Amino acid sequence: MSSLKARFSLAGAALLWAGFAHAAPPPPYEATPQLIEAAKKEGAVVFYTSTDVEVAEKLAAAFE
């Protein structure tokens, strides 16, 4: 890869990362009685993560 291409690639990656770093999370859903009942009908929560097992277990226990 040429030096000029490498510089543009790094600059593009930095700009892309900067955009993600400043993004705000969406607002939370309001926990209405209808939403709670619909969740109860689902019956299960599936939690996928690449977090360390001990951390994930603590998070799951706190959720319960």
C-alpha cells in the first residue's frame, strides 16, 4: 500500500471512530403495563455477549 493510501485510510478510520465515539444512545422505552405483560408472554431472555463470564454472570444476576 502506498504511503498516501495508508494516510487516507488511517484518516478515514479516525473520522469514522470519532463519529461513533460521540453518538448518543437512543432514549429508553417507557415500561408500560402493556409492555411488561408482553415481555412476560415471551417467557425468556437470551443474552449474547463476548464479555468475561464472571462479569456476564453478575450482570445476569442483577437483571434477575
